[in-house]
Amino acid sequence: MATTTDAQSLKSLFHSLGLRSTGARIAVYRALSDAERPLTHAEVSAQLEDAGFDHATIFRNLNDLAQAGLVVRTDLGDHVWRFELRGDGKQSHREQHPHFLCTDCGHVSCLPEGAIALKRVKGTPKALASDSVVVQVQGLCDTCRPQAGAR
């Protein structure tokens, strides 16, 4: 699914999925489109604060976009939902891809293709070959690792 952020194309896309095209929905979609990593509700809200959209409206739109299949909602084990566009053509947002979660600062990044290789070997569950496998790696990011050594 190619990403487009011009208002008319988004309006057509939303209508084709049975969604109303509102200023808030377009703004939320654009915020996710511009992101290089999955964003939390709080991060999207902070980006759109000056536009006057309230937190509930942003949350409702994130969930509506996820239910419509335009957005992937992921919990990386820290009980915080993160949102990113589904298959928008960016390397960082291909359909199934691993994420890295820093256990110190909470920063999340999309790992590049090939960073994690899954291989079926004897005894591996068949689900490993399906599209529903979620891989997440946790550790210290490049910023936090040097600080951890100084503690």
C-alpha cells in the first residue's frame, strides 16, 4: 500500500474503507506517515497539540485506522501501544518486521531487513512460517549503553 498524504487521496482512501475523512484523521495519518518508527498515542498527541486536537480524538482515530487495516498497533512488552502505518513502502515499515525496545529509555526503532533471521528447524512450531510472527528485541540502545557502563 503506497503512502500518500495529499488530502484528496486520503479522503478517497478513508471513504473506500468506510471511514469519514476528518481533519483529525488526516493529521493522525500524516503524523504516522512522517514517522521513522512506531509512535505512541502520547507522541502523536504531542505532535498534534498545536493543531488543537484533544487526546481522546487522536486515540479514537488511531484505533479507527488500526481497525480499518491502515495502521498496525503493537505492544512491545512494555504495555504501551505503538502505532505505525501498514506496508507503506518505507523500509522501516514493511509488513512484518522486528522492533528494538531500549529497556532503559523506552525508545523504539524498526530494525532493518536482515537484522533478525528466522529459520525453521526441526521442532520449530509451524506458526513460525506464518505472517503473524512478531519479533521484538530488548536491550540498551546506543545512547543508553555508554551511560549504563558509567553507573
